[in-house]
Amino acid sequence: MSAQPNNIPTHVAVIMDGNGRWARRQGKARHTGHRAGVKSVRATVEAAAERGVSYLTLFAFSSENWRRPEEEVSSLMSLFVEALRREVAELHRNNVRLRFVGALEQLSGGLQKKMAEAEKTTAGNSGLVLNVAVAFGGRWDIVKAAQSLASKSAAGKLDASDIDEDMFADELQLAGIPDPDLLIRTGGEQRISNFLLWNLAYAELWFTDVLWPEFDKTEFDRALAYFASKQRRYGHTGDQVEAAEC
Ligand code: FPP
């Protein structure tokens, strides 16, 4: 929620859309687009770290993406394994802390192991926190939180009437992390697509027609400039916000 000096968002969330269309435009198979998307992931991580963003959360694979053709799902999973093998050392050198959120138990044992290793390797880093959402859905996250609170209540550990927003947020995958200040979505669509439904409540939303494989630092800076131009009111009036800033 808090903005940093020069109005840099503390937490940026990204829906990386348009890989398939990018590939089609080149007359290539969809997986070529996902592969090209890794370069944009690298550029975005670098840009976020350089600009002083503290948390970056990328939507890499949604709960609904399992519905894609088996061949595409399997090439995406292979790409994740390969990206982890290639990128973790560099991320570690750059003091980035990696975290994976989502229904990770749905992933192959090999991928889960690589993710756990990457988290362990980078756990002590103090720079950018990079959350990668895989097999993630905003509704799934909320339902899981509700289940956890209901179990605690049934076990007599908690009175249902004591449940408040903070307690609920503490059960979500991004517990302990400030909500995204800015959501970037590439690929021309203007929707949330079951991403961080709870956490995006007050995010500024920035959409671009640029397809994910063509997203770069210049585009990231455009999104930051848009964010810097917004007055965040959280229900207050503009006059109240200006008075508090004086
Ligand atoms: C959406 O584009 C993109 C995805 C479902 C996959 C995102 C994955 C990557 C960018 C690969 C690398 C990620 C990491 C974290 C290493 P789309 O396929 O829906 O595009 P379309 O709308 O043009 O079909």
C-alpha cells in the first residue's frame, strides 16, 4: 500500500499475456512465444530491481491454464524447469529472493523439487522478492483461506466472529507481503483473469497492447510513470489526501 520515494510502487504484479499471438504473427508455434517470453521476464525482473520495486509477482500459469492442449501445458512445464536451471544462479547473484505460490502440489515432482531448491538457495537474499504464481487462481486462494479459517473455528481455536480482513489476508498465498500497488497486463485484454482477486483491491491497473515477448524496460517505465501520476485515495477525498501529504 505504501509508495516509496519518487512514487515507485512497492509491489508490482504482472499478467504476462500475448505469447501465443506473438508466435502466430511470426508464423511459429505457440511454445516459441512462451520461450521468447522468458527474455521479457528477465528484463522485467532487472527493471523492477533497478527502479527500487520491493516485490514483483508474475502470473506464470493459472489454475485455468491446465485446460490448454496437453502439448502446450507440457512445453510450458519444461520451460519452467529450464528457466529455473538457467536463471537461478543469476537471480541469486543479484540478491533476488524467489518464491513460488499456487497449487504447487499439482506440478510434477521434479518441478516442485527445483522450485523448493530455488527458494532455499535464495531464501537469505535481501533484494527484490520475486513471487512466481504457478497453478494459481485468485478464487482458489480465497477458498483455501476460508477452509483454513473454518477448520480453526471447528477445532475451537478461533471464534468465527473474530475473523477480520487482516486475519483473512494472513491465510492467503501472499500473506505478509503488502498488496500490489500496480498491476500490469500486456496483450491488450483488460481483465484480471482470476489473478490476485483479494490483493488487487486497491491496485492501479495499467494495460498495454504490447505482447509479452515485446515487453521491455521502456514499457515497464511507462507503467511506473502511469502509477506515479495517480493519486491513491483509499476511499478518502482528494482534498483529504493532499492535506495529509502537506
Ligand atoms: C499468456 O500468453 C502466457 C502464459 C500462459 C505463460 C507465461 C509464461 C511465460 C512468460 C514463460 C516464462 C515464465 C517464467 C516465470 C520463467 P498466452 O499464451 O495466453 O498468449 P495469447 O493470449 O496470445 O494466446
